[in-house]
Amino acid sequence: MSPGGGPALRALAVDDVAPALEELRRLLLESPEVSEVATARDALTALKLIQAGPFDVVFLDVSMPAMDGMELASLLSRMTEPPVVVFVTAFEEHAASAFGIGAVDYLLKPVGPERLAAALDRVRRFTAPADRSATPAARAVDALAAVPVELGGRTRFVRRSDVRFVEAQGDYVRLHTGSGGHLVRIPISRLEEHWRHAGFVRVHRSFLLAVPAVRELRSDVSGGLLAHTDVGDVPVSRRHARELRELLLEAATRGDFDPRARS
């Protein structure tokens, strides 16, 4: 039994570098949240271990021979009850992709005890009995409550609750917030899938809109519909106009509008 009251976690650590793998195993075994730690030096061995017996969480390196960590995580996401995935890597640039496929945390090497404890606390929330009844997609929504943004060699996190709308720009999206725009390498279709239950709706092939952030609906010079927010106007295609109006009415009835969106 862990200090949090639930059963201790069964963990699998995967890394092709032996010293790094042993250090991660040691840190996990020293945590009161973890009861058992298995290890694997490559993704294929890890997959066989996961198929043989259930694990609550997999701590997964990104760069590995044959099959890398991203490919393994993608395979695990297709399981009926996949283990929670935490990436442990020396590279920052994969953060957006990691969260995009449902990882609950992304640790940069070397991992310290305090950062690992925070990750295990996050894992605990995702493996709690109440969350186990949720679908993998629903758990992934929570994993993307904050999106990592790479800037000048640093990673910062933009909270979903701060985003008014999302604009597709090729293979990237720009998250429009009150503090400015933030470019992230993630498909808008993936954000649409994960953010749908958080009040975001596709209103145009290139735009995803937070319904509570809408101040009013306007017409542009050509008669098209615009959704006005405090950080800009969002075009609404004809095929999405009726759905948006209905969602706005429902949000108004429930009192769900963002206070920042009110004039």
C-alpha cells in the first residue's frame, strides 16, 4: 500500500543505456509509491514483458535501436487497458509528440528524486480506480491539459484553460492566448480529439475554438461569420455555424462563459 492509500505501483523501466537504466531502477525502488520495478534494454523486450503481465506505468526512453520509445508508446496506446507512459530522455524536442500520444509526463535526464516523485504523483492520479473506468482517450485529454512549447532551448507549458483558439499552420498549430501566440508541432486534428471534452470545437478547417471564450458572433465584410474573442476573430464556416450557435446557447444556459471573455 502506497502513502496515498492505493496499491503500490508496478513499474517497467526501459532504456538501452545500462547505467541510466540502473539509476532509474534505483530511484523507483526507493520511492514508497512503487512496489516492483522490472527493466528492459529495448522496446521489443519491453513489449513482451507488458504483454506477459500487467504494469501500472512504463518509464520509457525515446532514442533506442530497432523500435524507439515513441513507436512503442503508440503501440501501447492501442491496448484495451494500456499502462501509463512516462518518457525519460535527454532530448527536449520530443515533448509535444510525447504528450500528443497520451504520455502523462516527460522527464529530462538526469532525473532527480523530487521530479520523479512529482511524476509518480501524476501517475497515481491516472491509475486511481475512478480513472481506470475512463477510456484511454479520456485520460489523454487530461494529459494535454498543458501543452509543452519549445523556445530558445527551454520548454514551457501553455495551459489549455488559457487558450482562446487554435490556428493550424502546416504541421504546426498556433495557440492563441491572452499572453500571445505559441507555435507547437502537433496536428490540429489531434488537439481537436483531445480537447473536445474541454469545450473546444472545430469551427473551420484551420481553427479550433474554445466556446467559453466567445464574446459575440459578427459578420465580416463578405457576409461570413466570425467568432469574436478578446485575442482576435475566428472565421466560422457555414457547415459549423449552426453547431456553434447551439453550443453557445448551451454554454450561456449553464453559465460556462469565461469571465475573461466578457466585455
